[in-house]
Amino acid sequence: SHLAVFVSGGGSNFKSIHAACQRGQIKGEVALVVSNVPTCGGVLYAQDHDIPTLIYPASKKKSVEGMTADELLSALKHQFEVDFILLAGYLRLIPPEIVRAYNCRILNIHPALLPAFGGKGFYGMRVHEAVVASGARFSGPTVHFVDEEFDRGPILAQRAVPVYPSDTPGDVQARVLRQEHIVYPECVAALCDGRVSWRDDGVPILWDGGK
Ligand code: GRF
């Protein structure tokens, strides 16, 4: 399968997905990286590995004309023949025309157990600060399909990690991130293998291959 990975930051999840493609865990390749931040770690890593990059949307500060959502969609479909879109720390909403065109083919990873601690404003360290402040005993990554709202599409997989009373938000972030790098490649592998099915009420079910 052809994968497009959308990033805004360091891109450690992108790197874990790329590595899983390289070792054959994911039967697919990262055909394209899309970012709103031209100099972020994810973009630089892509450039180092000869993976094409597109900037979307263009920064508002520069008066540079960016590509339109339709142009991006056309590039995804026709130029790069993208089968699945993977959001990996992409801090913008995906344009609705892309969500429609790639219905049930866009995944996101969120660093908390949705539907708690998600939605607009819950990103980066703020998520882990809110988890610690709440006194919750568990956190962990959620991989979910993307709809037109932040962090609200159907949940595909979660991993639970403990939260200890002495934890700082940074401790929780590190513990969750380690699980992100395991669960996201597993989910992408399942998607590429056709091991994701749907319950009648729209809940996706991941078959682990009988492990
Ligand atoms: C991760 O915590 C992910 O769950 C969230 O954004 C962060 C991205 O980190 N959506 P990285 O850029 O993949 O290192």
C-alpha cells in the first residue's frame, strides 16, 4: 500500500512507521509526507530518506500561496496513489473533502485514552498535564479513524499504561510514547493486510492475525 504520513513535529511516530515498512512488518511504503511546518523534524527526516514532501497548508505568516485542498487531494490520489493517510502529530484539521474521499482510510494517533482528554486544545504536553491533574490511574495511546472533528472518529486500538502519583506530565508522555511506537505500526500493518473489519454499528475491529 501507499501511505501518506501527515506530521507537524518531531515525527517519532512517522519514523516508527517508516521503520516498520523497512523491516516488512507493514506491507507498504511511505510514499509522501505532508506537513504544515516546512522545517519540522518529520520533514527533515523525510528529506534525508528521499521521501517526497508537500507543505499544507502554507504558513499564514508568509504571504506564500499554498496549495488548495483540492490540489492536495489530487496529489494524494493521482500523483502518489495514496491508499491510506496516517496522521502522526499533525496539528491541523484535515480538509473535509479529503476526509470524504478517504473515508475509513485515515488514521490518527492520540496520546490519551479517548474519548477522555481529546478534542480541540488537547495536544502535546497539555494532554498529559490534564491527565496528571485529573488523578487518572491509566493513560495510553488511542489509534482511531478520522472524521471531520478533532479526536472523535471510531477507535481502532488502545494501549493502557499506568499513571503514578509521583509522575510529571513528561513522565506520562514518555511512557505513552513508547506504546505509540508499538501500537501505531501494528494498526497500519493490519490496515494494509486487510485485517480491519467493521461491526454493524460502525466500530472497527482489528484482527491480530491469530497471535
Ligand atoms: C504524539 O504524542 C501523538 O500521539 C500526537 O502527537 C505526538 C506526535 O509525536 N498526536 P511525534 O511527532 O510522532 O514524535
